[in-house]
Amino acid sequence: MVIAGVVILIVLGVTLYLPEEYHFGTAITVSRTPQRVWAWFVDPTHWTQRFPMIQSMEGGSTLMTSIGTQRRVSVQMPGGNTLTSEIRVTEFTAGRLYADRHLEDWLDGRPLPITNVSDRLEFDPDGQGRTRITFTGAFEVTGLLDRWLAYFALKPMVDRVIARMLAEVAHSIEKEHPSPAT
């Protein structure tokens, strides 16, 4: 009984040191001009074909290009689960920046125990006809068990999904625009 109590105290103690807020991000350089990359990005009419992981997009046929615009997106996660997010644009600068905040997130129809989810995409020219796409974001968890899940499962999964998504973006842009930009 004493050993179980000590184990519980250790677990709770460690949990208090696990972060409540997690940041993620990655970048990739595409060998196309920012104009081509942006034109591709703001035309999501073919996104479900470009990204097999996107199952559906509701709320309009064009990218949300004004602050406050909302959309619901469903994405197939590794393992086959479906993540559905209700998102709202928080920042937008044509040709340069897109940022949003998730209003709600569900995994297979169940609310996720995460809050304050935000995403940010920046498009920076490198001066040589290429574009660096940087995708960053953050989320928070509050419950003790949720901190464990976020630290050991959710954050690593998000990192893998974001890296995979940017690799698919680069491949798709270069495939649709086969000649290098000059």
C-alpha cells in the first residue's frame, strides 16, 4: 500500500512538471517563386486530391482570405482516426501569411482535451526563386492525464503529421508547376 502511494506521488509530481503548452513547427524550401506557391495555396478547390489526408472541407470553395472567416476541415490522422477542426482566420497577408485558431477539435467525433490551438503559415522568398514555407503552431492541455497523453503521444504525432503535410505540399507544388521558376 505504501509503495502504491509513493508511485502515485511520483507520477503526480512528474505530471506537474510536464508542460501545459506545446509548440510545433517545421519548414521546407520549395523551388518555386512565392507567387507560384501562394497561387497554389489559395486555391483549395483540389486540396482533397492534393492531400489524401484531407477528407473534407466545409464552409466555402476558396481559401479563407479575410480575418474572422470560418471553415470545418476533416483530416485522416496516422492510425486512421479522423480529426475534425472548426477554424477561424486570425491573420492574413496576401502572398505572405495565413494564421488561424481552432474553435473546436474532435477526434472521431469526440471533443479533444486541447485548447488554444493555433496554426501559422509563412511564405518567405529566398532571393533565388525559391520559397521557404514555415508552419508553426501551438496547443494547450489542462488535465493531468491529458499532459501525459500530450507529451508522450499527441505532440510526437503532430510533429509527424506536420512534416508529412509539408513534404506533400512541396511535392504537389513542384509536380503541378514542373518547370523551375526564373
